[in-house]
Amino acid sequence: MNAQQTYSLIGIGIGPFNLGLAALIEPVANTNSLFFDQSESFDWHPGLLLPNATLQVPFMADLVTLADPTNKYSFLNYCKQTGRIYPFYIRENFNILRKEYNCYCQWVATQLSNCRFGYEVTGIAYNNNLYEVTVRRTKTGKTETYYAERLALGTGTQPYIPAFIDRNQLPGVIHTSQYLLHKNQLLNSGSVALIGSGQSAAEIFQDLLPATQQGLQLNWFTRSPRFYPMEYSKLTLELTSPEYVDYFYNLSEERRKKLLSKQNALYKGINYDLINDIFDQLYEMSVDAISLPVNIRSNMRLENISPTNTAGLYELSFTETEQQEAYQCAANYVVLATGYKYKEPAFLQGIAARINRQPDGLYEVQRDYTIDVNGEEIFVQNAELHTHGFVTPDLGMGAYRNAHIINKVTGREVYPIEKRIAFQTFGTEKADPSTTLRATVPAYSNTIQA
């Protein structure tokens, strides 16, 4: 491999979004790309690959289908090539298992010639109109340099731990991302406190619930006023559309912040069926039990976690937000379902002058997902929640965003991009008749190799 070769695009981080970008750009003529990830192989949230957990989006939200249904890296082709397409067909469930999605992504990653695992990006500079990317081979420590015209930042989000929690002093406090690594200890711990009310929290609660019949005390707290379901009605799902992204993007920064604060139920809730399944399990367990070792409370804001005088036991301090009263609970293990937040990579310091920012320091992300001063060169994946709205982390919009990126990189329409898919219209502007649902679809044949 010639380290001096100039690439059309270098991607940093290989999660689902950049993996999809790698799969979609690989066959495009007159482009060359390279993607780096410091992990030795693709593994998507291994601590949460529970046996029966499913994605919250249909299988068509795979790496490529919504941009190119003919692409060989589709989930359906994965099923065909691995002898699973008929079992999947008979299953009659559009929402695939999360562990199956992980296997699918691994299948794609092992076939792509433009993905490099075990390469840690340590620095980026900008010289002679090229981005100079320095990487370290994690196994050998060898340093190499690569050059690119453009970058795609897909380093992803990191587990969020509240600032008042010192993990070094609290070894029994873990994030949901580590759940399966600690599950045996949790089952044998005596008591567990689960903090949060999103999908991951509900899945872990359901997974631990049978252990309460063997004596585990299971506590579930959320600061939310209730354990609310994710809003999945079809007209609401139209908010995950290009035209809603346009609408949200064109609001003022202040209005975007206010709107996001009201939209938790659109992307942070619990699958409706899972909530009902949990209730049904609790009901069934209560039939022949005097009481259940289960403590479920909403309106509980966690204030502190501290060790007690009893080894391996923690005291959790809460404020009940409606009564404004203090509440304490003790547990041997604490599982934080506190979500994920974007953490800016340190290697961007070398090109800080090339990145546009808002007054609050967040990226000034353009509609086409660029953040550089020229609006042409640096793309972000899943770092634009504040500018593009709650669909940012949605797997179903990954292929749409990647189509934008590839078309920008190539300067032509490699992948047709939908402009209007919803029956409803957002805002007061009149819909453009040329982009309505009945508009003629552009010819698709040979666009990839054109």
C-alpha cells in the first residue's frame, strides 16, 4: 500500500454510519476511499447484544438499501448469502435482532477493501490543500501517514456518565454499554439499581426481572414523569423525513433547542410492546407472590452515589421532582442508562482553524453535513443533533446522509436523494410541486459507474 497516495475521502471511525458510507462509496467510479477504526474488528454495542433485543427500525434501515436497494451489501443479500433468507421471511418481523444486525455489519466489514481495523488516528494536519492523517497500528505501534481531499468523521458517541459520579471510586457503578460484561456479578449481587427510562434500561430491567424470583432486589428509577413509549404512529414517523430535516434546520438556534427538549418521546422512549411485556411479566409473577422485590419509581432525579460502611454497598440519593423531597436507596450494583453524548476527538485540534463553530462551541453543521470553512471537505456522522434534529442518530437516515456525502464528494448525483417523502407539509411554505410524492423518479441505471 502506498502511503503517499491521495484519497478522495478518508473516514475516521467505523460504526454503522461510516461502514454504510464505505459500502456505498466502494463501487463508485473515479473515487478511492479509506476508513480507519482503532478497534480490531467491527463490534456494535457488544455489552447490549441481548438475545431477544431488536432494532427499533425495520430491516430496510440497513447500511445501504435506502440509498441503493440493488447494493450487494444489503441485509437481504446477507440473509441470502448466509442461508437465512427463508427463515427471515417466515419469521414475518421487520425489526431484526440487534445481535443479527451486528453479524450483518461484521459480514459487510470483512468484505470491504476500504476498511482498516486496528488503526488509531492520532493526528490530522492540513497541508498543500490535503488532509494529512497520521495513524498508529495498534498491534505494532507503527506510525503511517495518509492523504485525503476530504474527511468523514464517524467516531460516534460515547457513554455519558454524570459529572458527580467518580467511576474510579465506585467500581460497582457501570454504564449500560458494559451490561453483559457484568451480568453474572449483577445476578449474584443481592440488589441492583437501574437509572434511566430509555430502551436500554427497559431491556436490562426485563433481562434481570426473572432473577428477582431467586432473591435479587431490582430497583428502577427515572427522573422522567413516567415510563413513556416511543412515539411510532405513522404520521409521526414522517418527521424522519428529508423535508422535516429541512424545516428543523432552518429554524433559529434557540427554537431548535426548545423543540429538541420536547421531542424525547420521538427517539428516547421505550418500545410500546416491551413496556407491555414488562407489565405482563410483573403481573404473572405477582399471582402467587405476597410481594415482589421490585421497586419502580418515576420523578426521581439522581443527586449522588456514595459508598456505605458496608463493603460493596452504595447509597443513592434522589430528589423526587414533584414533591421536592429527598429519597434514598441502597444497592450493590448501579447500572446507568444515561445514554450517549458526542465527544469531539482530540486529533481535530490539528485542523481546528478549518472547522466552523457556533458561539457555544458546537459544530456549525451545514445542511449537507459539512463543518469546514469551505463547506466542501469535512463531513460529520451523528454529530449534528443540534442542527438537523432528532433523526441524527436514527439508523434509517444513515443511507440518506451518506448519499448526500457521496454526491458532494463526487460532484454528481451518484445516488438520487429524496426531497419529499411525507404526505404532510411542515411550516407555512408552499410545497414545491416538482418534489411531490408523484414526481417522476430520475433514471437510476448506471449512475454509480457514470
